[in-house]
Amino acid sequence: MRKVRSARPAPTRSTIDKNDFAYYCNERLYPVKDLVVEAGYRKQKSRYDINFRDFMDLRVSLRSSTRYEKDAYRFSANYGICGTANVFMSYGKGFRFPATDEFVIPGYSFGPNTNPVPTEINRDLKPQTTKEFNVGLRWNPWYRLSGTVTYFQSRNRDEILYNPRSPNFLFGGNDNYPRTRREGLETSLFLNIAGGLALNVTYSYTEARFGGGQYADNRIPLVPQNKGSAR
């Protein structure tokens, strides 16, 4: 039996603790018959405590805290038509703070006789923000049949994406891309065939592209343009 030498100790160690504090409120109103209006607001503060140790070069080790604060809101309306359909729309602004592991840029080692590239910490990541609009129609012409069609559009700022050509890291890393956009159509069909047996079919078309910058007008990877399911 061939013996395999165990891996060498990691040249760096990273510990990141995240603490969140948030509050939200939501209100639903019925101003006239068949019309429902809803509004919501959320505010969140997050703190990341970073402890990064580089055993190869202690000078670049660091202990620091990063704080973010963002708010979000959403407005929506739903109007019923003839008891069998309703039209709906919504507009909102949201955000996403980085996950703790998204700060870490992993190091690499290409063999037992090569020096590993140490892990790095990207403290410059910013929260991503999104403005989103949806409008659609739900139709229930028969108690066994219903369907939905929705048009959606979103505009993102500072979206957190892996960039293999990041100018900040040798082997790429998570960066904020200045602008991205997503636009498309979602449809679904539900058929209650018989007691205990139902069919649900969905399809969506999404156009997801970078807006300006290094990858201007290229499609965003890992976002399917056509997606369908049947159940």
C-alpha cells in the first residue's frame, strides 16, 4: 500500500463573526372593493468582526470590524377582476450583505513541493442593492385550472460576483460589479386532474447581462436563459 503524506498546515487562518440587527414593518390596506394595497419597510445593521492571521508574514495579519447599514422597501397592489382573475404589480428596493465566506479569497497549492499562495481577505466588498419591478396576471377560469404570467425587471448595483480576472487578486475573487440587470417573463399552469392528482408546469425566460464595465453586455454566468419544470 502506498503511503500518502498528509497536507501541510494552512499558512493562514481566518475567523469572521457576523452580528445582525434589523426591524421591519408591514401594512395592508383595502381602500376600495377588490383592491388590496400593501407596503413594507426594513432596516438592517450588520457588523463583521474579522480575525485574519498569516503565519508566513505576520505583518499582514489583521483584526478589524466592518459595518454595513441599509434599508429596503416594497409597495404592491392586487386588483380582482370578475372573481376569476386579478392583476398585480410591485416595486421595491432591496439589498444583500456579503456572506462571511465571500470575504475570503482562498489560497492555492499546486503540488507537494510548491509553496502555497496564502489566503487573502477582501475587506472592500460592499453590499449589493436592487431595484425591482413586477407586473402580472393570475387567472382561475375553472376550479381545476389556474395560471399566472409575470413580467419582471431588476437593476442591481454592486452585485457580488466571482470575477476570475479580478485586478485585486492573483487567482480571482469576489468583487462588486458596478451594474447588472435582469429582465424576463415567468409563467405557470396548475391543473387539478382528479382527487390527489395535480399537474404544475412552470417556464421562465431571463435575460441577465452586465451593464457597462469590464464585461459590458455579456450574459451573467450561471443564470439560465430558459428554465422549465413539471411536477
